[in-house]
Amino acid sequence: MTVSIYFESPDLAVFHGSGVLKREEVDEAKRAVHEHMMKHGPMRVIIQIDPDFQNLEAFVQWDDIDLDKEIQKHVSRMAIVGNLRWRDSALLFFMSAVSSFPMEFFSTDHEILARAWLES
């Protein structure tokens, strides 16, 4: 599995991305987040790009799924944590949806700062 998700609290979702992200797995994770949001309300999200992350699945259309607009309405903040070489690609990927919530990228060694920023 290249994408894993767990909920540290009712209002904090933690995603891990590793290897080559598969579209199917990403969409499945989004469905889990949406279901959780419908039960618990708005949340903060932290995306952790694992050291063995390689890229997105090639030749796949990475368009939004139907639930994305609803999910975006319920995200209060998003922190992305990973190797700085992924910064621009990650921000472009997540901003392509024209997010209406604050989003920041933090280097791997600044996860504590990312979590503090999510709380602010």
C-alpha cells in the first residue's frame, strides 16, 4: 500500500505516502476522510511524504473525484512534511484544486513545527 491514513483525533487526519502513489489508493483514502468528516466535522490534515516516496503513478489522470469539493470545504489547514525536493511538486499537486484553506510545506526534520502550525 502506497497510501495509508489514520486519525490521531477526531479532527486530525494523518496521511503517509510512499513508493509510487496509485490513483486507486489515493481515492480510497479520500473516501475514508470524507466518511470521517461527515461523522466528526472539520479537520486538520498532515501529509507525510515518506523517505522512500518516488512519485505519482505515471499516465494516470489525477482529476478530482466527486467528494473532493466537499472534503476541501471541511479542511481547516494542511501541513505537508517531507524532503524539500518534493516541495514544489506537492504544493502544485494540492493547490491545483484551488484550496480555500491554509497550506504549508515543512522539511522532514520540522514535523514538530508542522504540527504546531496546524494547531495555530
